[in-house]
Amino acid sequence: MKLSAVILAAGKGLRMRSDLPKVAHKVAGKPIILHVIKAVKEAGIEDIAVVVGHGREIVQEICSGEKIRFVLQEEQLGTGHALMQAEAVVAPEDTILVLAGDIPLIQAETLRKLIKNHRQKQATATVLSVNMRNPSGYGRILRDKQGAFLRIIEEKDANDEEKGIKEINSGIYCFSARKVFSALHSTSTRNAQGEYYLTEALELLKNQQESIGIFLSDGEEDIYGINDRVQLVQAENILRQRKNRELMLSGVSLMDPASTFIDSDVLIGHDTIILPFSIIEGNSRIGERCEIGPGTRISDSIIGNEVKIESSRLIQASVADRCNIGPFAYLRPETTLQEGVKVGDFVEIKKSTIGSGSKIPHLSYVGDATIGQGVNVGAGTITCNYDGKNKYQTVLEDRVFIGSNTNLVAPVRIGENSITGAGSTISRDVPPHTLAVERAGQKHLPRRG
């Protein structure tokens, strides 16, 4: 029995009050839709179709690396209508998992259990249900006297007694593809919403004596949908708690999880300590035995082992083992620190490679530079890499010593074992093993008055 999945992601999400489609909003560092796709793939399904509508170009761009198919729903006429658009891309013999694209808390294990239950009972359709403390806004599961599936009533169509039912429809289903599409063609819009309800197909299948199963899940959090920014923050908090717990159980120390914000795709090695008020984002990778923070923000960066980063900002940087960064350092994109580099307070580095054992202790800007091994860059050093039109390279060869308050006017190369005098402006190449000094003569003039 081949499995495929259809993710319904065509809605605008009016309550988000945004120009973005709802599923494009980020939670725990990535768009809502990518959380859903990840869970589906981890449940063992690779054949995935996403139904798009409002803002489809944005959703397609977000999902461009996921090897999925897209189906267009021009008009949003309900969940049943959305699924019907996918009929042409789903094989009739498939079992299809159907779920919404706005449920970022869904976990692969919950989906695996649903699929297993559907297969074991050889059902035509299985709906995943949850008992909710506050079922407001959800369709209710109606059962017969034997506890079997009777039908699903949407809240807007429910009477007061039906609204009192706690068991709700999660909007997640398994179906026989051939039979559900056949039933969908018989559905109508005679309801309070004036839409084609996917739930009506379940009732039609039951009336045709098909087997309709209910899988009651204990994962209430898993099915929370995002309809506004309040719910977006609630999902954010839950996902971050899950991530922090996962990291701590894997051997990472979080001094204060409540003030530590780590995106869902971040990887961190054991015995690393994350101090409070640190943010680690995107696809960052941090090695073992590091100390990060407090007050550090790292985005899409690769950090080696035994690295210390204090109160600093890193964006798309690469840091090798045993580097020491901060406080108040700024590593911009395409910065590479080789092993054992020291970058101190108020140092900014951009698009540069710093060789192993080199030091930029404080108050310097290094841009578009290649710095060799064992180099010392004195306080207040500036690489003057931009002439207002073009960027130029600065090269400091191995064991160069740059005196404090040196201006290096690129393009310029300082040869190995050379020294620049403090306060110099170096605009020409310096040969190896040379002391370069550039200063105007000091003048003493009489003071008047």
C-alpha cells in the first residue's frame, strides 16, 4: 500500500492581518509549512503534494528545496474542494494522508500512529481526533451508541448539545484515494459556510457502508492550528520548549532555558553551555565543550569545538576549534576564523579569513582581508577596503605585527614577519621582515593667549 500526502495550504489567513500567506510566517526559525513537511517526511512519506492558492509564489519559493508537487486552488471553496484539486496528482491506489499546512506542532510520531491504526483496521478512512479541554472552533466527532464514527459536525452547524462534545476533529486523515475522491464529487455546499466540507465525504463513505475509523490521539498540542499572531507566539513557545528539552537530554547545558532561544534545526554538541539571553538561529551548528553567551546571537554559522563566544553577534560565519570571541564582537557573512583565533571587544570582521593563532584583540575593523597565522592586529586598526566604488583586498602574511591605530589602505600586502609602527597609514606593500612607519613629523608651536 503506497503512501502519499496532501497538505492543504491555500488559505490566506485573514486573522494574521498580513501580506504573507499564513503558512509562510515563521515559527521557531522557519516557515510554518516547512514544519509540517518535515513531520510528514519523518513519518515515512516522500510523495507529497501541497495545495496552494493565496500567495502561491511565496509558498512555492519557501518549499523550493523540498522535492514536492504543487496543486493550485484558484478559489478557496473549503477543505473538500482543496483536496479535490489534488486528484490528478494522486494515484488512485494510494493511501493518502491529508492535513493542513498551518499546524507546525504536528509530530512525526503522531502521524506514524495514525497511519499504523489505519492500516491495522483496514479502514477506508480514519480521522485523527483529540479530546480538548476547550473545543471551541473545532468540528466535533459524533459517535453512535457503540462508539463508532457517526459524522463530524462543524461548530457553526452544531447545536448546543453538540458544542458540548470535547472530542474534536483534528483535520488530519488517512483515506483510500480512489474512494475519497469519488465521495468528494458527491458533496455539496449546503451548509453554514457555503463550502465543500471534507468531513461530508466521511459521512457519505459511511452511508456507503465503508469502514470509517477514529484514532483518538493524546497529543492535544500537536494539532493546534495557527490563525492569528497570538497563536503563532503560543506555538513558538511550545516548539522552543521542545527544542530546549531535546538539547538538554542530549548533553547540552542551558543555564536558563526560559531566556534561551534556539531554532528547531540548530545542532549543538554535548558539554556545550548556553548562557542566558542567547539566540541561535537558522542552520547553525555548534560543536562540543563550547561556552556561548550571555547575550550572544548566532545566525546560520558553523562553530567548532571548545569555542567561547561572549556577548557577540555572528552571521553566516565559520569558526574553528578553540577560538575566543568577544565581548561585543561582530562577525559578518563570509568570515572564517581558523583554529585558536582571538577576536576581542568591539571588533568587526567581514568577508575575511583569519589564520590560526592570530589575534585581533580590540577596537578594529577587518574587511575583505586575508590574515595569516600568528598575526597580531593592534587596537584601532582599520582595513580601508572601500574607495566609494570598489572593494579591495588586504593581505597580512604570517607573523605580521600591526601597531595600534594603523590604517591599511587596500589593496595592500604586508609581508611575513613585518611590523607597522603605531599610528601609521600604510598605502603601499611592505616587504617581508620589514618595519614600516608612516608618520608626519611632530611639530611644537608656541601657544598664544
